[in-house]
Amino acid sequence: MTLFRQLVEEREWTTVETFSPHFSRAGRELARQTGIERLAAVNVARRTFDRWMAGELKRMPQRDTRPILEHLFQKPVTLLFGMSDGARQDAGASSIPADLSRSAGTPFRSAGVFDDPQAVITQTELLTQSSIDMGVLEHFGAEIQGIVDRYETQGPQALAGEARVLRGALGALLSGRQHPPSVHAELFRLTGRAAGLLAYMAVNAGAAPGVAEAYCAQAETFAEHVGDTSLQMWAAGTRSLSLYYQQRYAEAEAAAAAGIDLAPNDGQAIRLLANGRARALARLGDRRGAERAIGRALDLSEQQSSLPSGITSCISFAPYSLARTLANEVTTRLSLDDTGEVLSCAQRIDGLIEESDSEWSRSLVALDVATALLQHKQPEVEHAMALGRRALHAGTTAPITSVWKRAIELYERAARWHGEPDVGDYAEELRTWRSRPQAKSIVSGSGVELAPQQ
């Protein structure tokens, strides 16, 4: 399975008749952009398309078809056809000359048990060369970072397919010829990151728990294979997140603690403490443990030589920024019924939240504040419901599990006032939110009954 075929099948362009219009359109676009008029008239023969689909290339597409394919898929052809023998040769893979292939590995006559010196030299060259250059690896790294950068504006539903294609292409490269240690390690690391992205997306999209666990296990295995402790810890944090939203709080806490044990002073431990241990311990009623975890996360943040500024993307592989750690403290304090601390922490990061591109962060913090207002000695129902409505209504970002669960918790906290108009308006906003097609997997099986419309 080449990347070309994966992309074609995803787009349902699997015949030359369905593929050709898109190829021709790309050719016309490229002709306009470059001024090379002949590109507008390039066509794909049925036999050529069949070879592309089968991956039976003797060499990479050349001349005019190559730039059109790269424009159509926004990928270099060496990636599109990375599994073919032609791709490997074009990318620089060596082949053994016929005269050497006959002698390689055979005993040198005059020495009895030793190899032919020329055969040893040839074998060394073969084992230290790779069909993948660093430019290809850098391309994959940039693709992964691109998903991270776009995640909070496009959401898992839009980007999971792209992450799957990346993971598949990396897996294909891994299963090919032997690579030098540096290339081998980077391929494992990148494949582990792609699996990690899919694990996090599975949690956010409300997929079956086993899906996230499988991806987490793969990310951890690949990370361990190449000694990438940071990625191992990141995967442990994602497993903890998945367990937390399954309400398996003791297991969520244990998963986060296991990740911290790998490198207690690493920047990744901040996320494991604030998002993993603290929130789970608060749900378990362990105030002392939750406060210790938050305190340790804040201390560790101060000890880092540099942390990202603002609100980092929730799916980022970088350590938590201070603002994101404080946002998790808000959630922890809410579970501990520390209403005053919830409002105080939220106020500290209010400016950063409003300036960030993270609509999810704005929604989540607003929902936490709204719930805290209901828990106050003098509940502010009208204000809380107004915050809740704004949190659900704001922006166009795809729905995710955490927003739904927190929104439902706010509604359940408002049970005493379900007959009041403000709560009825909030229930209507919930209905609108859960009616979105992308929310179907997230809200299924929630068992939450909303009050009838007034």
C-alpha cells in the first residue's frame, strides 16, 4: 500500500475515470500559477494509473506528471510512491553490482574463513545507506507539527484521517529495507508521535476506549524502543486522560503516576501532575494528594529553563505552559468544592484565555466557573447559565468529549433550578450542541435527559 493509493482510496478516486478530472484540474491550476501552458493538457493513461495504484513503478513519475501529482496531493512523489522499488532507487538506495552480488558473503579463497574485502566494503555501504534522506524525515515532522498547530481550530473529526495517512506512510517506511540507526530511530519516534496524535483524537472524539489504548500502547512501545522518555510520558498522560473521562479515576491516577516515575523532573511531568494526578485525586476525594500534585506541578514549572507561553495546544508534545497548568488547577479546585480558588485561578488566566486561539480552553474554563457559581453559598444561577450558554455557543470548533461532559455536569448541578427560564435556555443550547453531526459519537450513551422546552 503506497501513500498514493491510500490518498486515492480515501478520496474515492479509485478508477481512472474518477481520478482524471482531479488530475486535470490540478494541471490547469499549476499551468496558471507557473505559466507553463503545456501542463494544462497533461492526461493520465489508464495503464499509467493502474501502475500507480499497484505501486509497480520502475521509476518515479517524471517531467510533467510529477509536478502535477505533487500539486494535487501536496506531497513529494518520493513519499507518494515510497513503497515501490523505483521510489527507493530514485531516493538514493544502492543496489549491488552483479559481479559483487555473486561474491558477497562467500569465503575469500586465499584466506579460507574470511570474506572477500570488496564484499565487506560493499556490505558496509549497503547497511549505512538509506532510501530515506533527512529531508523526508523533516517533511514528516513538519506534517505532524502542522496537525498539532491546527488541532484546536479544526478538531479530531477533520484531522484524524490525515494523522492515519501519516502513520500509515511512516509504518510503510519502517517495514521496508534496513535503515541506519539514526534514520531508524527517527522513524520510530515519528511513528510513535503519529500514533499518539490518534490516541488523543480518539479520546476527544468519543471513540471506544480500546481505540485510544491501542494507539497509546503503540506510541509507548515505539518510544521505549528508541529511548524517547518524553514521548513515553506523553502517551501515559493521554492514557490517563482517557481513563479520567471513563470515570476510572483510580486507574487514571495510577497511569499518570507511572508516567511521572519515568523522569520525575522532566517537563512532561507537569502535564501528568496537573492533568493526570491532581484531577483524578480530586475526583477520588483525596484533597491532600490533589493539592500536593498541583503544588508539585507549579514548582516544576518554575524549575524549567523555558516553558511555552500562552495557552499551548492541548495535543502539543511540548511541556504544559503555566496557563494550561492553572486551567487544570481550576478543574481540580472545582472537584474539591474550592469555589473561591476556582474563581481566583480563572481570573489569573482570563487575559491569556481570551487572547488565545483555543476556543476549547475558553469553553472549559467558562463551564468550570459557571459550575463554581452554582456551588457558591449564594448561587448565581442567571450568571452561571449565561456563562454556560456562551461556552457552548462560542466559535465553530468541532465538538469534543471534555466540553460535553463538563457542560452536562453544569446542567446536573443546576437540578434545583430546572424549572427556571435561564436553565431552560441552557438546556436548549445543550440540545443544539449535541445535534451537531460531529457530536454523535461523543453524546451517545450519556443517558442525560434534558428538561422539556418551556
